[in-house]
Amino acid sequence: MCGIIASLMAGDQTVAVALEGLRRMEYRGYDSAGVACIPNLERTLEVEKKKGKVINLSSAVAGRPSFKDASVAVAHTRWATHGPPTDRNSHPHCSNDNKIAIVHNGIIENYQQLKEELQSVGYDFVSDTDSEILAVLIRHQQLQDPELPLEAAVSLALAECNGAWAVCVIDEANPDILVGARKGSPLILGRSRDGLMLASDATAVAGIADEVIYLEEDDVVTCTREPISGEYSYSIGSMADHHFSDYSSDSCESISSGTSSESKPSLESVTSEGMLGNRPIAARARSMKKLFRRSTSTPRVERSPVQLNMKVETIQKNGYKHFMLKEIMEQPKVLRECLRSRINEQTGFLQLPSLDNVMDRILAARRIIICACGTSWHSGLVGEYLIEGLGRIPVEVEYASEFRYRSPLLFKDDVVIVTSQSGETADTLEAIRIANKAGALTLGIVNVVGSSIARETSAVVYLQVGPEIGVASTKAFTGQVLVLTMLAVILGHRNGNITDAEALDYARQVQEIPDKVAEILTPENLASLKRLSASLRYAKNFLYLGRGFNFPVALESALKLKEVSYVHAEGYPAAEMKHGPISLIDQQMPVCVIAPKRHHEGNYEKVRSNIQEVVARSGNVIAITDEDGRADLATLAEHVMVVPSTAEWLSPLVSCIPLQLLSYWIADYRGCEIDSPRNLAKSVTVE
């Protein structure tokens, strides 16, 4: 859960591009940052790393000649998983002799075992991290075979590791080479006329790279600059295809680098000596490394490049104080974009063309399982209400992190839908793999084009809402709900639960949503919400209540407040208030109740009764209602926020907007790091 970037470019651009990439990836979450490079003049590895913000790192290297003219660089923002956030635990990590530098996103699960084995033969470790193992292992391979190419040394080292990684490696002895590899964590290759880049996501290289290649599982990429001509090239191999030939025997038996941990050879003593710094150590080799060497006939793999059309302005604040506010305010625009090409021009019906080839299987499903994490799980709950209500297909909503570990019963006529903004969420990816293995149909609803989920599912629907930089999801949530809404209407229409006339009317109502969201975001409403937020900034606990379609909105709104303001909040079904939370209500607890009236007659009176119960206990009620409920609830609530009247099944798309703003401004008044909340990461790419 961090950002990595590496660049092989012209000297004055190399480190500058790496630092700019780190700045753009700050939204992913981090607690420290670092950069390593090989200067063109000295040709000795230089490393700088700092706890805290990227600006601290930029200031530390500013004006230093070795960082202004370099041939290759790797850089990293760290989100601590092993060891506290300190300078020594920051990446890049180096080999003992400072010849190899690596940056790593992921987790090496067997790092303790590897560390103990390496320590037993004389290697030292300066950090508490699992990642440092990689730098030492790679250098270990080189010491055993000085002719070993860097790519092969990286592959051999990774073959010993269990876990997940996106890793970039530079070698002081090879200043014109950059090697990257991925397994379980995202890594892209960016190409431009000025050089080659590796990064965690396309945000880091937007406006710099002309096109990108999304590396796939077990890919190993070698980027090279020809020293004389200055031409750049790359080659991609696959760890899954890398074989190692036994050149010590006549049979030349091959084994795969994917050897299981149980069958991997252990360290054994040899008599050769290696030098680390100024002292000799026993260079004890792994038997596999002495007996097996990568075949030169290893096949290369082809990965198709795609044009990088991401506009730089989409990843800038454009005058807003925070990305979160910008992304809330642009929801009318991006929801229109989400609807683009999804209204059939001839019939007027809703359509999701990317699902056409699998629609019959969805309609024939015995059930739909929606798997997700965090905010995406909340949108999945809305999807459950929608698909069961309109599509009349049974739906289950699962936390991906629980689903993957409980041996779920899956059948070939199940459909598993996964939702993820990044398309890289580790637990969600594993849920897909379980479903694919069982023969179920898998569908992805993601925002990032070319992401791992998009590649591993049977079909994908893109949100089309643009890059979301703020860690707390806003527009991706409404985009997910809108896509699930369209899917529910399409399923209901296709299976006969919705008539043609109803389908046309539903399509019309869906198209009105962006304008209704815009009605909420008027200067008058914004000023009112801002005043309310100021009055609530010191509250220590919040309760959010909703019923039916708006129960998931209560959950999501409580999560938003916790994420950005560090204030405790709980979301509950309104009727469940009597089963516990009511005992907490007092004058100091704001209770946000979602209670639209028009089109909600079945639920409104019940929610109103819940409000009366809160008022009877001196609770501070903040009501979200429509114009029909304004006068009625004004007699009960301390504050009323009015949203446009909307059909019940569409109401989550409007009721969530003022609550997003409430969370934002409370956090702003409290002085919180809104776009990069403490301990949170935008893309959770480790388990």
C-alpha cells in the first residue's frame, strides 16, 4: 500500500520525474518517502529517504548534483507494514555493499525465515522491513555468479519469496538497466520518446508517458538504454515461464522458478569467499543457485501498449483546497460521463454494452454474489436492494476479505460481481480467483482502466468518473451505485419484471440524477452545510440512521466521517436503533437521519418515529429529507438538509451528497489531512 516509480531517462529528468511521480501518488497513502539514483558522473549509488511528506524528500535532494544528473532512479512512498515509519525503514533499500537498490510494494510472507538464513552466513540488515530481504537476496545471486544478468538475479531472488510484490531494481554496475517485476501488486511500464518508467499506477506518469503497458502476474520487465545511441528498449518475460537448467549434470533437467516453499533447497556451505564493503563473508550459496541457471531460450511475452489519455488537469486540484472537495463538486459532470454511451439512441433503454456477451449467463444465474471492501461494499449493499427489487435475482453481499477465507460454496451458475475503485484491491482480487476457479461468471465494476480486476474478470464495466485522488471515496461510490442501478434496470427489463414503458421511464429518471445532484451543490446549500459543520466540529460521536435503500448510505456516511475527521461514527438501520444505540444518545451526540418523504411513504413514517425517539432523549437530530418533508421535520430536527425528491430506488445517489460534504467540512474545521488521512491508503494492495 504505497507508491513506487522508477525512471530510465535523460540525466536532468530522471530524478525529477521520479519525485513528481511520488507527489502524484501521495493519495495512495504513505508515512515516508525515498529515492535512489546512479549519477552520470560518479556512477556510485546515491540514496536519500525521509520520514513524512514527499516535500521533505524533495527538499533534502534539492541542489545536490548527484540527484540532478542521473541515469536511472527508483523512488517510493511507504505505508508501514513491517517496522515503524522511520528513515531507516523507508525505501529504497540497499544491499550490504550498497550496490543494489530496490523499491517494493507488497509483503514478503517468508521474510523472517529468509532473513535468518542470510544472517547466518554473514549478511546484515539495517531495517525492520521485509523488503530489505530482496536487495540482499538479489546481490547474493550476483556474488555467486558475477556473469548473471540483473534480470536473472532478480528472478532467482523472487523465486525464493512467498507473498506479493511490485518491485523495481537498479544496480550500480549496470547504470543503463532498470528491472521491474510484479506478482499480486500493480506495476505499469510507461513509454515516451524521453525514456522508460515503471510505476504503481498511471497517475504517476500522466503527461509524461505517451503510452503504458499494464504488466501482468509474474511479469519481469527489463528496461535498457543503449549507451552509445541512447535508444531505449524493453523486454518482458514471465516468472511463470522462466526455467532453470541443471548445467551440472548431463541431463540438463529443468525446474520452474515457481518451486514451492516446501521443496526449495536450503542454504548449504561452500568455500568461495565474497566481499561486502571492506570485510569478507562466507559466500554460502543456495544449492539451487549453484546448480541451476536460467535458460537463454526463455520465451519473451508480448503485452499490448495502450494510449495514456489521462489529462493532467484531472489529477490536479484546479483551485480547490482538497481533492475530496473537488471530487464531490464534480459529481454532476462525472455522473453524466458515467451515463455516456449507456442510453440506447434507438430505443431509449439503458444499456451496458460491455456485458452484452455475458448477459444471458447473468439472467440465468441462480444468485449474484457481490464482493467488495470498504466503500465499495456499501455500494454493493445498494446493489443488493436494486437487483433483488428490480431484477428479481437473489443477491448476497460479501466482504471480500471474509469471503476468500471461509471456503464459500460456489457453483457454475453463480455470478460474482466485484466492485473496486482501483481495480487492485488484494482481497477482492483473490475473491475473483476463487470464483474463476469454481467456474462462476465474474464481473468487475472498476474505475481504473486496465487494472488487475479488469483483466481477470470475465467482463468489466468501467465507471468513467475520472481519477479519484482523495483517499476517501466520493465520486467512485456514486459511480458504482449508478452502474449497479443501470444493471438492475436492465436485468429487470430483460427478465420481464419491468415493462418497456417502465424501462423507458426508469431510464429517464436515471438521466435526471446528475441535475438533481447539481441542485444540492448550490452556493446557498454549501454555505448552510459549512455553517452546520462548524457547529459540529467538536462532537466526539455521531450516529447515522437510514432505512431501506438509505441504510447503506448511513453506513457509508459514518465511514466517511471516520476516515477524514478521525471522529467515531456508527451507521445503523433506523429500526435497529432500539436494539442498542439508543442507550448512547444524549445532547452531545449528533444523529444524522436520512428521511426523504415523497416516493418514500412506506418508510417515512417509520423513520419519523425513530426521530421522535431520538428527540425524546435530547438527541441532536440532523435530518436529510426532501421538500415534502422539510416543514414536518423542522419541528423535530435541529437542522434540516433538503435534497431533491427522488424515487426511492434512486435516492442513495442524492442523499449521500450532503453527508459527504458534512464529513469534508467537519474534517477541514478540525485541521485534518483530508486527502491523505492518517493510517489510510487509497489502494489496499496487500492483505
